[in-house]
Amino acid sequence: MKNNSSNGSGAKQSMPPDVELLTPKEAAGFLRLSESFLAKARMRGDGPRYRKLSRSVRYLRADLLLWLKACGKTSTAERFQDERQHYLGASEDKSASTGTKKNVNPLTYTSNDRS
């Protein structure tokens, strides 16, 4: 009979699959992305959640799956629409606080100030 618990001889303990910690290399393999992508995503703050254990970066498999689900899209236009709404929302907030109306289309922006 095989026992998966540690008996002091250095044997690995088995963990539930969703609590399994993965190295960046293992996480990149799981996601089929490069390690470089994950490193850049950590810096930008738009990648999967990670843990910093001392100087080591680790990912929970459950967090990788949640991140994958959150990245789901149904249309190639969704990214443009999300960015446009974010941009328009930020501009409307500024206009409301200053009482001025601004042209918010970045492609057709013209300044009304002719100094």
C-alpha cells in the first residue's frame, strides 16, 4: 500500500490539482504561452494572479484557469469596444467636472483653442 503523505524521507505530498503551485516555466507550458509573456504580464498587471514566495514566482493552477476564463471573447471587435468605452468614460468624467465639452474621438481631435 502506497502512502502519499510525507514520512520525513523527503517524499512529496500530493496536493489537490487546483492548489498545485507551478513555476513560471510550468505555467507557461500549461497555458501554451512563453515565459517571457508571463513575465511581461506580471509587470503590466494584466496576467494571471501569482504568488511571490521569497524570490520565487509561483502560480496556482486554479488561478491560471480563472484567468483563461476571464480572457474569453466572442468577437474580435470586443477589444476595440472595451477600449473605446473606457476612453469615452474617462473623457466624459473630465468634461463633467470642468463643465466643458471635448471632442473625444482621438482620430478626429481638433483643438478649439487658437492661440
